[in-house]
Amino acid sequence: MTALHASGLGKRYRQRWALSDCSLQIPAGRVAGLVGPNGAGKSTLLNLAVGLLAPDAGTVTVLDGQPGSGPAQLAKVGFVAQDTPVYAGLSVADHLRLGGHLNPGWDAAYAQRRIEHLSLDPAQKAGKLSGGQKAQLALTLALAKRPRLLILDEPVASLDPLARREFLSDLMAAVAEHEVSVILSSHLVSDLERVCDYLVVLAASRVQIAGDVDALIASHHRLIGPRRDPATLPSDQLVIQGSHTDRQSTLIVQTRHPVLDPAWTVEQLNLEDLVLAYMSQAANGHDRARPVLEVQR
């Protein structure tokens, strides 16, 4: 089973395509990071995945079902939208009662334990909570419905570093305990590096690359050596990004094979290097020259 499967998926706002020709398959059982610049289409993709938007092109399924198609499908998915929205005029306890009323699989005992663990006052109005507390309340509501997939749209973007770390730590504890799949959108690569084992880079309204994080890191290299035309590289070395001086070339390449040319100094990339390379390629208008890369273990 796949957590999310999209084929040729697109969404248009008037004349602008917010998401274009999106083909993607995220396996179930993974913590998938969705990363890209502001305006790349991340929120659009996630809103399509939960049924808040309808596609203008292509198809999308979530856990082999149509997003938002009925109570059974809605029960499978927990969603925390951007800015972790809660009802400002309702108390923490009111939110838990509302969650129990709306969700047939609601785990009231878990929700109560989590609120106590977080030291949230049940009588406190949500509008008076800090940003970190609102995020934790929203995560509690999403987890207590006992979903099979948790979709989080930049839930920690506005939090300070300590609050982000606590939120992500609690998220991973819940994932380990309940074996829930996760799709987490963020533009903070350091957060994704801490928790995700699967990566999707979305830029210029299109998926640039997707795959297992370890496999992605292992298959990308920085090559530094005498100036060379990238077109002369072996066919199995796909150039993602390149820069040149009069005497030296620095290339980021994707390949499944060892780089044996002794003229190159070969360096391993970290996750941020990899993400920035694909975002830069998309910003320079080169992303449509090749199909989306799918890199698996």
C-alpha cells in the first residue's frame, strides 16, 4: 500500500498552475519530508491529498482511497494545516470533546494523557496558548483520532528552535508507538534531516526528486576537478548543478555507480546540499529537461 500516489496531478488558480504534472508515490510506513521554497506547491499538494481541494488534472489517492470521499477515508488521515489552526474561543477541553464528537475512532484516554504530559490547562482558551502549545494541541487532536497517515503542513515554521525540537520529538515518539505513516512539509531542511527517512523535493510547481534519504545521499556526489564540459561525462552521471572558473569545474551529479575518474575529487553531499541543488536547478528553469528521479533503497 502507498501512503500517497499521484499521477499527472495538477491544480490551477486562474491562469497559474500551483502544481503541475505531479507524479509521485510515497510508500506507507515512512516518515516523508516534503521540502521546497515558498510557493512551490507544497500546501496545494497536501490540500489535494486530504480532499480540501479538487485536482484540475491527473489523479491522487491516499492509502488507496479517494481523498475526502467519505467518513471511512477521512478517519484514515490526520491533518494539521499550516499555522496549526485551532479555535481561539474554545478551551483545550472543548477541543478534546469536539474531537471525540467528530471522530469515530477517537482515543479519549490518549488525548487526555497527552494534554497532561504537555501541562496544558484544560480550561485555557486556545487563543491564549503560545505558538508551541497550539502546535502541540493540534498534533494531539490529529493523533488521537488514530489515523493511519498523518499529514503535517509546515507545523513548526513559526516556532522557536526549542519548541520545534520538542514538537518533532513528540511526533517521532507517537510514530514509533502507533506505527503511523507521516508526510511532513517544511522548508527547514534541518528539521527534516532529524526525523525523515523519505524525501520529496518540490520546486517550480513540480516534483524534482523523490526517494529514500539514505539512497539519495549515497547516489549524489560533488565532483571538483579541472574545467570540463559536463557533456563529456559518462552517461550514467547525471549533472544536477555545475559551476566553473577558468581552470576548475564543480559539479553535483547523480549516479548509481562509483566515480572512478582520478581527475575528480569526490565529496559526499549532505541533505541540505542535495535539496539546494535541485531547488537551484528548478529556479534556473532546467527542471523540465528530465523525468523525475525516484531513488529507492
